[in-house]
Amino acid sequence: MVKPPRKPLPRPPLDLTDVFDALRDPIRREIVRRLSVGENLCSAFADLGSPSGLSYHFARLRSAGLTLTRKSGTCRLLSLRKEALEAEYPGLLACVLKEETPAR
């Protein structure tokens, strides 16, 4: 018997404290900057740190409600929840994106 696809659960509104806490870290802000252009593979962020460190950062962004992760075969794709963020906190994403990227 084939199970019908599950309906996604409604997401609770974004909590400003969680959002600020997630955006506090410069690596997570860089991830958000890159995702603002579009969905990306988790492996596209390898230059920002170790796989375990990146996994931690991805989880923090996801738990704050800023990103979604979807599976595609053996890959994981990250996307930014731009519309939800803009609806809850207009202009916040623009401020994050305006911040200059530190020189490496």
C-alpha cells in the first residue's frame, strides 16, 4: 500500500531573538548572504569551515527558521526563507546583506 505524501506542518512565526542569535555569527551571516541569491548545495560552503562545523551552523539557521533543507538524491540543498523573513521583519534581510564581507 502506498502512503499518501505528508502535508508539511505549518511553520510557527519567526522569533526575533532566535533570528538575531542565528545571525550573530559571521559564518552564518555569510551563509545567509550566499543563500539570498538562491538555493545551494551544502557542499558549496566548504570554504567556510569543516563539515561538522558547517553542520552546526546549518542546524542553527534551520532551528531559527531562516532556512529550509531538502534532499535531492544524495545531496542536501539549502534555501533561505526570504519571504517569511521579509513578512515578519521587513528590511532585516537587506541590513544583513548590506553588511560588508570581511576580508579573508
